[in-house]
Amino acid sequence: MVKAFMAAAIGVGLACSIALPAEPSSDSRYPAWYQPPQLFVMTGFIANTTSGTWGADFIGTGAWTPEKQQADLARWSKGLGNRYDAVKSLQEFKDAGATGIIFYDKWHDGIVPHDTQLTSFKTERDLVGATVRAAHQLGLKVVIYYSVGFDHNPDPKFQDWVCRDATGHPLGRPFPGDWMSFLSPYRQYVIGHLVEIARKYGPLDGFWLDIFEQPEISYDHYTRAAFEKRYGKPLERATPAEQADFVIETGRQFLTEIKQTVRAVQPNLSFTFNGAGMADRRFPKQADQVDALADYFSMEGHQWINIDRGARSGHAMNRPFEVGILFSSSWYVPTTEQAPPPAMSADETVVSAATAWIQGADVYGAMTPGHGGVYDPNGDLRMLRAAGDWLKENRDLLTGSAPYADIGTITGNPSPGLLAVPRAGDFWAWGPTWSGGADAATEDTRPGYALDFALRKAGYFAESVGTAFPSRPIDLSAYRMLLLPENALLDGGWVGQIREYVRNGGTLLAFGHASLFDEAAHRRDNFALSDVFGADLGGDLPGYKQFAPGNDIASSLALNPPALAVRPTTGKVLAPWASAGDAPAIVENQFGKGRVIYTSAAEDSIGKGAALLAELAGRLIGPPPIRVESTREYALAANRKGSALIVYLLNRSTGSRANTDTEPSKGSAFAGPEEITLRIDTSVWGEIRAADLISPRAPVRLSRQGRTVQLTFPASPSVTTLRVIREELRTAQ
């Protein structure tokens, strides 16, 4: 909602926000109907008549003008959905494995596809009503999508409701002047629509609110008046922190009012919004005041790396969360009868969806029909069937399972009054390195994600530990190693837990500023874990630095990374900084029964040097417990269920975001199963009694050599599921 501002606020020292009077909030109600794993379909009828913001698949041609946009939309609306058989389409979804539907009501252009009395700007046919009736008939859950933040309705009153910049110019994103002020009468228009939908078509299961956000600040006259009433001064005199607080509080009050008003019609309705839960460990006050009001969390994934980020962020949270995947190559219904082709191969669709399901998420697949409302059986429906078939085969193993991980990545517990958690790169005078710069907006800034990902790519199993929201139970002693990123903000309680974990035999890998900042992002005089690191802070280490590996460390680092000066106390220096007075670069320490490695370099530079990261982890806990011998590249994930480990191999050689199933140039690496071998270290996983292949169904050849068990079997071209039955799972060493 105010993410761009909050990130910038850190640079000018605005770490903590100003307290505002609290008002009664609307409690979250976690929906029992959305317990994972679920497969929903997001679909409906929206058109791309934008001014260029959302892609090239426009329904019009030539220069964009408001008049031309309205003419193109009117032309597109004519006969829209005239072949749409809601019962037939939803039956196809259900047969493919879908358990519910998210159907578009008002999109950003403002046109309404239900029989509304609030505006004449609506489609010829009541598409929402037909779909909801079909869902009720077929026993599918039904959630209604509604675009809250944007509306390009041509009625002149909407221009009175629009957000404006300081010069009075209307603000917009997909359309000029379509960003609506939540403090204008548009607020009642939105609530009126949601109440109308609930009354006319209920019972429903929920509402999915899109663009639930405002600009950093709007200078429309409604917002000006509300700000002055709240703060007793004009908006022009607002501090950056006051602006950020004001926008957060506006969102909190609006979502609270939506929930209370619409639940007066149907009390058991669930609400979420696009991006709900994603402020966790990034924008704590937004998470505490707004995201926490969502009954379940939702994020758009689409590409595999983003799906993985979202699933890993959500799987610690003790409430349902979903990851969205665009199955179609376009969100937008064309003017032709042919539906858009799929976005990816069937194998990549399965990999994408399974990545979310394995980590405890639900999935919605976004699908698009042709203009008449018919879905392509060889397009999106094929992708849905592929994902649904995998879910049907694996549902029993997914239900009730718990994540397995060797490594827990501590994400900290920032104060709920903090506007934004600094990025790791923000701590350094050099500025952001690996996780920042021009790419910062597209990269994940949660503590440790990049390190976590690099370790998983090296073959370790890792998961994030910590969330601002109610979480599933976490036992630190279950991890063989903890990873402590630089920007994991820690209070005294978390510092104590980490100290006791190491004292009792755990291992810890820490970087740069780790434990130097408290929960409010205030810098401490020394590392809170200095006794555990075996080193004290000595200040910054400016100037030229060259990493000098020696007898203890074999891997190298790039020249001149950002680093801190540290003074060893009980720790042993494993590698120094040459050309910097041989200042310690890596320190190893024995603390109680456990061991710690601290590196004074910026974690971004360690992340770039993936070999060094893997070497340091290996020094603490040994090599990864499992090694894959294959032609293709696989990502690994594992869950625990009873005494078994469920191991998943996700093929990363499927051809991402392109329909590669029929491209001969991709070669045999993309066709059919391949025989692979897994080598499992039983000193970590315990004695292996048996292994069976769940998906695909095939025999597994098992052999033993010392402490290594070797499993050979055909791996799926999408996702392989292997159940490993063992005697014992060792935890902390």
C-alpha cells in the first residue's frame, strides 16, 4: 500500500512511525473451506483497453484516447459471453480437480458484469449471476473478485473521486485518472456493490479485493480534509512518517468497514486482497494494521521463482494462503472466439502448482475464455487438468504433512510499529549490492531469502523461521543449522532463543550486521550475540579488501566487498582480509556444545559467492543429505509425514513461461521421464528401510554402501514424488 514510500523512509531515518488512536478492528476468521491443498480457478471476462500499462494484448489499435477506449470497450462488450455455458464450464473445472472459483466482477476499467443498480456502466449479460448459480449447483466454492483501487467509469462523478498529485493532476495506472480515493464517496460505491452482490447472489464464500492500495499520498480534497481533521494541520505540512501512517490507517479503516458492513448481510463471508500477507517481515506496520485483517493471504506468483518466494513466505503462517498462477498467456478476453493460448507447458504448470502445494499453499490458476465464453480444451483446460491430476495423486501425502528442513533461516521479529525493515544492502555505505539497486523492486527483500535459495540450490533443505502473524509451532532444535541474515531484526527474546540453541549443540551461520539491530531497527553498540560469535564489533572496515582463503577455507570472494571490522574474543580466525591489516574475515567459535561461523562481509557478497556459502554450511553440518545424479536440473523439497520423508524433485528444465510441449528444438531433455539416482546420507536421515515412487508409479532400486543409500528410479518430466521410510531422523548435532 505504501511500500515505495516506506522503503524510501528508511533512507532518511524514518524507521519508526507515529502512533495513531486505535479504533475497533474486524477480527480475521480463517476459512475452514480453504484448508490446503486446494485448486481454484480465477476467471471471467475482462478486456485490455488500457493506455499501455498492462501489456500489448489490446483489443483496439492506434493511438489511445479516452473516447477510443470507450468505443473499443463497447465493441468488445457486444455479444460478450453469448456462448458461455456456466454449468458446462464449471463442470469442466470440477472434473479437472478444481474445488472453487474466483470470478471477476468489476475490473479496473469500471465496467460491471453483474446486474447492478448502482451504475449503467455494465455488461449486457449478468455473467456473475450465471456463474454463481452454476457454482452452487455443482458444489463449488465461489469467491468474487472486485477491483477496489482503480475505476475508469465514464460517469463524470468518478473524476471528483480520483486521487490527485500535489498540482491537482489526476493519478492513474492502467488508465489516466483511474486511481480512486478511499476517502471520497467512491468508498460507499465500493461497499454498495459488495453488499449488492452478497444480497443478490449469496450465499458466497468470500470476496477477493484487487488493488487495495492508495498512492503514497493523494491531494484530492477528500483526503486533504480527512488528513487535516486527523492531524490538525494541512497535508502540505505532513512529515513523511505522518503520510505513511495516514495511508496505512486509511486502509485499515476501509477494510474494517467493508468487512463489518458486508458481513451484516452474510456473517460468514471471508475476505482477502491481492498481496495480503506479503508485507510480513518487510513492512511491519502494514502487516500488523492491514494485512492481519485478511481472513486468508494471497499473492500473485506466475513465474516459478515468485511462486517459490510466496509459498516460502506463507508456509510459516497459521492461516490459509494462496499463490496465483496465470495458466493463460493473457488475462484478457479477446474479440475473437479463440481463447488465448496457455502461458507454459503442462509440465511447467504442474511444477509451478506443486511448488506451492508442497509448501502448504493453495493455488488459483487464472484462465481466459474466448469472446463467446468457451475455454480451449487443449489450452488452459489442459493445464488445469495436468495440475489437477497431480493434486489428486498427491493429495493424501500433502494433507497433514509438515515441512522438513536442515536449515532454519531466521527472519527476525521487527516491531509492529516499524514502517519498513531495511534491506541488507541498506546497512552499507556502498549501497545495495546483490539485493538492491535498480532491481530492488523486483527482488524479495525479506531477510535471508537469497541465502536460503542459494543453499537450497546447493542441495540443502531450508525454510524461513518467523512471521508477524500467528504461526505454526516451530522447534529450533529440529534444525541442524540456523542462518542469521543481516537484516533479521531481533529483540532480546529471540537473541536468547538463538543463544540457547547454540549452547545446547546447534550450529549458526551469521553475516555482517547480524544481531546488530534490535526489533525497532536501532543499531546496538555491539553484536547482541557477540559471545556466541566469539567476536566484538570494531567498527566499519573501509578501503581496499581482498579475501585471503587459507588452510581452513578453500573458496574465494569477489574483490573489495563491504565488511565490518571485528575483534576476535574466543573465536578463531579462519580467513583474513589481506590489504586491510589482516582483519578477520571469517571467525569460527565454539559456544557451549555448539559451533558458530561468523563472516564480517556483507551477506550479499557471500550470496554471490555461492561456493563459499556452501563450504561454510558444510563445515558446520556436513554436505547436503541428498545428492541427485541426473541430466536435468531439479529443485528439491521435502515434507515429513509420520516416520516417512516425502521427497519432491521439481524439474527445472521444463521451459519456463512458454508452451514448449511441442517445440522440437527443445530436444529430448523435455520429453518423458529420465532415470536418475539419489544418494542419501543416512547419518543425517537415519536408516532407510524402504522407498516407493508415488508419482510416477514405478519400481525403485535400492542399494547400500556404508552410510549411503542409493535409490535409482525414473523421474517425472514435471514433479517426482518419492516416499522414503526411515528408522530415525536426526536433528541438531
